[in-house]
Amino acid sequence: MIYELKYYDETGEHLDINNSTLCAGSRYSSDKVPYVRWRGGELRVDWCGSGAAAPHLRARVVAP
């Protein structure tokens, strides 16, 4: 979320317009994993199963 704000501030563009960032380092107690995307002009956070696969899910490399 912080990187989205930084990226938007620097470029005026949003991340995750065509894909979703899979936040694999975080887990819910039911083993669901959050993902972040833009949809309908809003930044959304949703959950999927840890074993889920879909064309729109992508992992983002975290800068050191």
C-alpha cells in the first residue's frame, strides 16, 4: 500500500491496473492470502486461497 502511494506520487499512475499483486508474505488464520488491485476506480484488497492460481495474480518483488 505504501509503495502504491509512492509510485502514484512519483508517476501519477497506479500499480495493479491489469493484474493483482499477491501478498504471499501475509496469511489469514484460514490460510487465505490477500491480494491488491484496482477495480472500478478503487484500490481493493481481497482474499484467495493460498493454493489459488489465476492469470491476474502476480507477485511483486520487494525492493531492498
